[in-house]
Amino acid sequence: MKPLHLRKGEREALVEDVYAEDHAPVLIPLDIHLTPAKNAERYYARARKIRETIDEQRERRATLHARLRELEGTLVELDDIENTEALRSFIERHKPLLASAGYRSTAGTRTAPPPPFRVFIVTGGFQVWAGKSSENNDLLTTRHTGKEDLWFHARGVGGSHVVLKVHPGKGEVSRAAVQDAASVAAFYSKMKNASLVPVTMCLGKHVRKPKGASAGTVMVEREETVFAEPRLPADRKDEHAR
């Protein structure tokens, strides 16, 4: 192409496209109020800004891909968590990542007081609550037992009322969790030194306290018997559980 001889006031310039394979000419609009040099300076500034934006987007894309891979790895780890202690440990290890993903810790916020019972975590992450006295048994059975919770008591002897708290979000209660809860009931009974203890089990909606009955006395319906070894789960939430 012939050399350009531009003057102020011209509306366009026909220039060679050095980025095209055939270097085909391209028509560029000009600001008639600017000199050719000022027009060129304006286009160079615009091109520099576009390049900077592209570089920033590439860097952000790489950062997001790395973050995605990290989040995918933590999701795999999260699938293996089975109890609250493991969950707390997971949150502590991944605090910065979880915060960047929008998780907000409730540390320092006001929380509900713990239940006034012995509390254990059993297979599947379910909670088991055990009464501490006759009056405490009444409180547990009449005020803190849901209709679908599982209620336990050593058969034919004195002992704690024990409740396996059932939460739909945790899925179906396993036989292992039932056995764990029955073992707690066997441990907190007058047969705790036996090798195997028969334990009554029923749904919370099938246990009731008769009017005028003494503390800790209840009536049950549709019960089953579970034979359990008197023992406590390893994951104990009450420091004074024994």
C-alpha cells in the first residue's frame, strides 16, 4: 500500500491489517477534531486497555479453575464424614476455602444450650440422649422425644430412658445405630454388669406416662426387644457421661 498522508479533519484512513494473513486493507474511522497523531494515540490506548482486560480475564479464569479443583477435592472428603467431630475438624482445616465459597462460621454467635441429658453420637452421626435420674427420664420421654424417635429401656429393671434422635435429613437409621442406642440403655441399667441385656425398644409415639404415675414410670406399646452388650459409644458428648 502507498504511504499514508493524513491531515486533521479526515474522517477515515485505509490501512494495512498487519494481523490478517493476507494483510488486507481495513478502513478505520477517525475523529475529525483530532490530528492523525492524536487519533493514533487514542487507538493505541484503547488497544492497550483491551489487552490488559484480556490478561486479567485469563488470570481470573486460571484462578477459578484452580479453586474449582480444590472445591471438588473437599467435596470428596466431605462425603466420608460420619459424625460431628469429623465435621468440625473438616471445617477447621478448610476455613479459608469455605469462607471464599460463602460459608460463614457460627463461632461466637448465640447458640441453643445443650440438652440436659447424657449425649452420644452413634453410627451414622445420630444423637442418643440418656436420662440421668427418674425426674430427668420423665423430662426426656415426655418433653424431648419425637414421635418418630426410637425409645429404649432395659427390660424389667431400673435404668435410664434412652432416645435415639431420628432426623429425616440423615437418612434411615441403621441396625448398627439401633444396637448402639440399646447398648447405652443396657449400660445405664441395673444389669450393666451382664454380658447381654434385653432392651425394650419402641417409637416415641408409642410410649406414654400414665396420669399420677411415679417419676420415671411409663407405659409402652408395640415394643420390640433388642439384646445388647452394656457399653458406651466412643463418641461421647457429655464429659460426665459415666
